[in-house]
Amino acid sequence: MSAEPSASPSRTGVWLIGARGSVATTAMTGCAAVAAGLYPVTGLVTETEPFAASGLPALSSLVFGGHDTVDCPLPKRAETLAAAGVLPHGLPSAVRGELTATDGEIRPGVPLPGDTRSEDALIDTLVGDIRDFTRRQGLARTVVVNVASTEPAPEGAALPASSLYAAAALRAGCPYINFTPSAGLHHPALAAEALAAALPYAGRDGKTGQTLLRSVLGPMFAQRALRVLAWSGTNLLGGGDGAALADPAAAAAKNSGKERVLADTLGTVPQGEVHIDDVPALGDWKTAWDHIAFDGFLGTRMVLQTTWQGCDSALAAPLVLDLVRLLARADERGLTGPRPELAFYFKDPDPGAPAALGEQYAALLDFGRRLGDPR
Ligand SMILES: NC(=O)c1ccc[n+]([C@@H]2O[C@H](COP(=O)([O-])OP(=O)(O)OC[C@H]3O[C@@H](n4cnc5c(N)ncnc54)[C@H](O)[C@@H]3O)[C@@H](O)[C@H]2O)c1
């Protein structure tokens, strides 16, 4: 008799790169809370009526694991987030059992200081970790999601860590989501492998705040024939993401996605820049200001200013769960390659996707219908 459970078509693995981070911990804790009926499904698009017949895996069927380069226990990480008000008070203890079980499924990330292994050896180790998890847990499939710290854009031939993980996902036969602006599967060295892998993948960089607003307001200006002259933005945030984005190279990777939305929706590149300031005292709460100068009829100058105050991980976590469910189902239906139908969720979506949120939502609904079509 085998010691391992046989693969259950009803259980789906979720392998989080950066599994001990804020977004990952909020996604795992929130999934357990909602699956147990402790909290409502607010923020989960895949729980709305249009997706009821899409055949998506149930939240209660998701099994989590992942890689991280730090070793803070997950229950402790969740307590820290609750103390900061990101998670509801008392929730980490209510789902402690689930968090402790997931903690046992988190493996050391790469590269760790002093590691001299080759890229192939590192990828092999990552593949082994993901395959062991899938086999041991008896999962129908495992979706790999990058929610690790943002990296600077890569230079030279060496693969950055995000691309080592993306290569490992392909070689382990897993659908892949890049929720960060890091290179991941976008690295040119992985293009041929991605095409040949016959797996669905989607990215990149979750659209949760300032860019979400831009993808709604940009089309509004264009449709009303108003001329946007300048669009300037400033973000204040703390937490691990704020610290990572204090590196100008990492911030540049992030900002190019924010600016691309404007170019794609307005058809021109307005003046103005996006700035990101690390303010540790703000923790996971982000304030984003946008200042938009535009001309109306007869050249009359006007200004729109917006203030967004969001809790980053609470905005991101349901999107991660949505994406996992949609991509797992796409894999089950044999859909492969980039999935521009998921552009609704990303700042820098796969080629072929519309740029306006309304059109992206329509494409997502259509995708949801196709996922549920009888064969
Ligand atoms: N609203 C949002 O929160 C939002 C929106 C879009 C994108 N993102 C992206 O999601 C990512 C996660 O954000 P966060 O707030 O959870 O950050 P975080 O700093 O809290 O978590 C990142 C985690 O990644 C881990 N990590 C770093 N390098 C690693 C490596 N090489 N291998 C494995 N793990 C590694 C860190 O140890 C940490 O636990 C960031 O890249 C961020 O830009 C977040």
C-alpha cells in the first residue's frame, strides 16, 4: 500500500514564492477564514455569480506551501499582521491549525548567502520541492505564484531568483502566476521553454490600487475627448514592499507598469512621473496621490486629484486566490500559454489584452464562461 495519498481531482496546490510575506500570509489566512465561513467573500471576484458555473476549485480545496528565504513561523507572521491591523484581531489563532500545517510545507528559498550551486542545480532543487509537495499531498495540480520581494530589472545573462522559480514551475509542470513586477517568466532566456511547456501562465504585477484607478480614469478621459497633459503620482508605503521599493532599481521596475497603463489607455504619454517613498511607520497601508492636469473644451485647464488609502495585502490577497482558481481551472481544461484574459488583475498584462478595466472585466467574464462550457 502506498504511503502517499492518491491524486485527488478536488485538491489544488498553491505554491507561493515569498510564502512568509504579507501578501502570502494574508492570502493563506484569508482563504482558511473564508473557507471556514468565519468571514464573507468580500473582494473575491471568483465568488461572484458570473463564476458560479466556471468549475473553479473550491477555496476549501486549496492546499498551500512555498519557498521563502526567511524562517519566521507563519503563525507568528500572521500575529504580526493582526497586531498591525492587516488581519482581524483573533483570526490567526482561529486558523492556527491551518497556518501550522502550511508552515511545515515551506522550504528554503534561493539564493541563500554563500550558495555556490549552478543555476541548473538551484532549479532542480526547487523543482524537487514543488513535486514532493504535489505528490505528498496527493494534489491534482499545483499553481506556482510569485509573491516575493520585487527585484531590480535583471542585467546580464544570469537568471534572477524570480526567473529561477519560473523555470522551476515550468519544469515541475505547474501553471505559473507572476504577481510582482520582477522578471519571472518574462526573462528572454525562458521564452522558448515557456512556449514549449504547454502550461497556462499569467502576469505580471498585481493591479490593486493606484494603477487600478488609472485603468478606470484613463479610458474616461479618452472617451470624453479630454486632453490629459500631465499625470503625476506619489506613493507612500511601508512594510516589506516599501523597504524593497526604496531601492531605485526595484522602484523603476514597479513604475514602468504604472506608466504603461496611461500610455495604453490615453494613446499618448503625458508629462509627470510616479514616485514611491518608503515610510516604515505606515506598514502595509499605502497612500497614493494622483494629480491629473487636463484640457477641456476651448482649452480650459482643469485638474483632478485622487487620494487612495489602501491596505496593500488586503487588496492583493483575494486577487491571488482568484488567479490561482482561474489558472488551475484553465490548466484542467487544457488551456496553455499566456492568458491575456486575466489582464483585469495585472498592471503589465500579457500581450493582446485590452488596457481599460471595463474591457478587461468583460474579457474575464467571457473567460469564466468558457471555463465552464460543457466539453
Ligand atoms: N497590493 C500589494 O500588496 C501588491 C500589489 C502588486 C504587487 N505586489 C507585489 O507582491 C510582492 C509581495 O509583497 P509583500 O507586501 O508581501 O512583500 P513582503 O516583503 O511582505 O514579502 C515578500 C517575501 O518574499 C520573500 N523573499 C524575498 N526574496 C526571496 C527569494 N529569493 N525567494 C523566496 N522568497 C523571497 C521575503 O523573505 C518576504 O517574506 C512584492 O513584489 C510586491 O511588489 C503587491
